[in-house]
Amino acid sequence: MHIYCLGIAGAGVSALASMLISEGHTVSGSDEAAFPPVSTYLERIGAPFHNGFDAALLPARIDQAIIGTSAKLSGAENPELVELRRRGVPCSTFPQFLATYTQSRANLIVAGSFGKSTLTALIAYLLRAAGRDPGWFIGAVPLDLERTGHWGSDAEMILEGDEYVVSEADRRAKFLLYRARDILISSLTHDHFNMYPTFESYQRPFAELIRQQTPGGLLICARGYEALARIAAGQKIVWYGIGEGEGFCARDIAIGERTRFTLTGPKGLALPLETELLGLHNIENLVGGAAYVLSKGLIAPADLQRLIPGFRGVARRLDKKTRASAAPIYEGFGSSLEKAQSAIEAIALHFPDRRRIVVFEPHTFSWRNREALAWYEQVFAKANLVLILPPPAHGAASHAQLSQAEIVARVQGAGIAARAMADAGQVHEELAREMLASDVVLLLSSGPLGGLPASLPPWADARFG
């Protein structure tokens, strides 16, 4: 089939496109403001797309159209969607299509406020490296797998489950459409303020996900989230976390260039492991992935011990961008308070003696909403200098948008050195004056950051290499 994707550069739609291509379908599409790593990934897997929406650019033959979740994709003013409907092309939102596409598989839904991309990639990597061929769907670019989506020949399908809504017309959380045999929930903290104004409303789809799980399926949950324990009460749960506790645990953690710890668990499990990933949250992710594959008997402990050190994670989740610079640059995914805070804390944990410079772009609605202003009083506590780019203008009228000046003032009010940056060019100029070989830099956003992830590392390699 020839499948056309509106919003093909979105994390979810691009992963679905990748899965379809792996099964032999032809996929093309369109989007607005596509940027790396997804734009370059689409080029690599052979999914041609154009920027903007122009009905004249639609292929002559389209058997199925898949529509992303953004309002500009599904609205009546989108000329491509109007033409697709005029032609009578079947149209589905991407979660609706993915749900139908995978309904016969043994699905593991990996959900949570954060950590789900890394966990999905980890489990898929472990199974693939152990000689199995699962399917997977990952809303980020994995560093150890050739695709973000893969159909596979085994029964297992590892699906990253997003709690964001299906569409403007369908307000269900995406993961509620998928048939969940097993569920792994990594975290539960308030996110997506524009969709879920209260923490109570945010918890409801997670509770529903648990309620609709296939009887007899495995439920794995991270410890330390009171709300998660509450909504899962009465269920048989495999717990995991850091330190002493029920279920699978990471103990005796020794932070270093390669962090070492002991994985403990049921039946006297005590397995020494090591990883190059940064931060305690990534150790917790490793424990969660191990809890799943060991509980299901999909991998032997000796194979897990052999494979974990080779897992590099996913792009934009604290992956190192520089090659030769004495001052390393990392990129983190800062779409929410917890994600941004865990990234900064990881940098502080591994580089306690360096000055930590954070370049931050408040890209998501959560960061731009007035309800989140208090986040700025705590999120940069372990940063020494924060360079803050302006919030994007798109969708500003749809919520209580913060200004750059308000954000900078609140960070400064918390006692953190913060400076407003007009654009990426000014960031380059500021770092040229300010940055030392003894520093470490964290690029933090869920948006394009003005191309800084591509432009800054070569500059740093040349200057500090």
C-alpha cells in the first residue's frame, strides 16, 4: 500500500511510518517545521516528505492516510486533508491506525510521565540483541536500533504509550486505544497542563489503562509515586526502583564514567551491572526494563548482564553531542519539570566539579503556561548559568502564555544566574565569551533550539578539542 502521513515528522507518526516501511509499505507525507533528529531519520529510512501542506503535492495514488494529532493537521483548513477526503481516501488518526494495526499482537504498553521512550528502546534492544525479533514503536530515535518502529516476526510488540489526547475531536488518551496485554508504568507526575488542568484529571487515563488490561497480563510499576500506588491498588504488581524496596532494585550504586550497581530481585537475584548512561533516573529505567524481560523469562540473567553495558539510550535523552571537546555538550529532552530536572541532576551528579551551563527553550505548552511559573523556582537549582531562549509563539493565544521576561525574572528570583537570549546566534556569541574548557553544557528543550544541537558541538570540538 501507499500510505500518506500528515504530520510525518511527529515522534509518533514517524515511528508508525518506520514500522510500515519495515513491513514493505510505501510511505510519504508532509509536515511543518520538521527538524533533526526526526527529519534526518525520515530521509534515512526512505520516507520522502515536503514542508508545508499543498494539495498539489499529494501523490496520485494514496491507499490510506494517517493524520497526526496537531490541530493544524486535522482541521478543515488543511488543504491536503480536504483533498484526501474529496478523493475518498480512508483517513485515520495515527493512534487509531496503530491500535488496529497491532490488535493481534502480544502488546506491552510502556507508559508514564517520563522514561517511557528510553524503556521502550531498552526492552526492544535487549530482545533484539538476544536474538529475538519483536515489534516496537518508540516516540524517539534509539541509538542502538536501526528504526523507531519495526513490525517484527515475534508475538511481542513493545509500544510506547502516550497519554496525550488522540485528536481535537477525540479526547481519549492515545494509549487507551491499544490492546494492552502487559503494562509498564515508569512514573506518574502532573504533565500536559493544556490537556489535563489538574493532577486528578491527569491520573484518570492511567487508572483506565490499568482497568482495561487483558486479564492475566503483567503489570510493572515504579516505586516512589504515591498516586501510582493508589490507582493500581488491588492489582498484582511487580514493583521496581532504586534502593531497598519490594521487587527489583538497584543497590550499591557507584557513579562514574561507567556507573556500576547490583540488580537485586526475586529468587535471590543479585546481578552486577554497569552502564554509560547518566543519572539515577536512567539506572531506574534499566531496572524497569530488566524487571520486564526477567519476569517474562524472555532473557536469561547472564544475557542481561552482557547486553546492558552496550545500551546507549535514545537521541536527546542526555546523549553526548561533542566528540573531542574538553568541555562536553549533552542534549536533554526537557518537555516537563521532571524530565528537565532529572537531566540537570544527572549532569550535576556526573560533573560535580564543573560549572554547569544550561541552554533552555520553553517549548511545550506546559513550560509556557502561567500555571507552571513556579517550576522555574526549582528546576535550575543545580545549574550555575542558564541561557533562556524565547517561548515559541504558536498556540500562544490558546492558553495563559508566559513571556520570556517573566521566565527569566522568576529564575533570577530563585538565585540562579539567568540571561535572556534573543536567538541561537546570541547563544553562540554568549558561549564564545563565557564558556571555558572546564565547563559542561546541557542543551534542554523538546523543540529545535534554533539548530544549536547541530551547530554548537562542532564549534566546541574545534575550540576545546
